[in-house]
Amino acid sequence: MKLACMATGFYSKDVIMTIRKSHTPVPETESTGIRPNHDGTFQLMKSVEISKDEEADCFVSHRTFKEPIIIKWDGKRQNFPPEVVAGVIGAGIGGVLLVVILCLVVYILKTRKRVSGE
């Protein structure tokens, strides 16, 4: 399974995020890189493949913190928030509707050409 860690809402880009297995940093981590948020703050997400019985945590350090934040994975699979799921489903339905509408427009245009004798 894939463990993902996300830090958001921090200002000044100098955040350090590490995913650790058994308190040892994992170097082969996928990362989005530091990205801007709409409010001028930043976000970073990293992920790594782990087995369900591995001990893992997210280690986040920033110069504004007195000490690093360490969030331990509790071994349970977490689901996406409902608004994320709704957004993905909505985008999928929207994409299908767009394709159907485009096919319908092409069909109507071709039918008109045949009827008018062109």
C-alpha cells in the first residue's frame, strides 16, 4: 500500500519532510515538490510504498517549529475525505458527458451534410 504524508499552510519554503520506516528515513520517496497554495502559503506531499505491518511515520520540521512534528501511521487504511471522492466522481461524470455531447454534435453535423446532399 502507499503511505502519503502532506504538510500544508506553512510559510517560507524551507520545510523538511521525511517518511520513515522504523525511525529510518526512506530515500526512495515520491514527492510533489513544494507547491504554492492560493493564500500565499505552501504545501508538500510525499509518498512511499509500505507493507501493512511496517512501522512508519511522517517527520516534518520547519524553522518556525520548536520541535519537529512526527505523525505515526496507525496501521489502518485511511480513505479520502468525501469532498475529494465527490470531486473525482464529478470530474469523471463531466468528462463522460463532454465526450457524449461531442459525439452527438459530430453525428448531427454529418447527418445534416448527408440530408442536404453535400
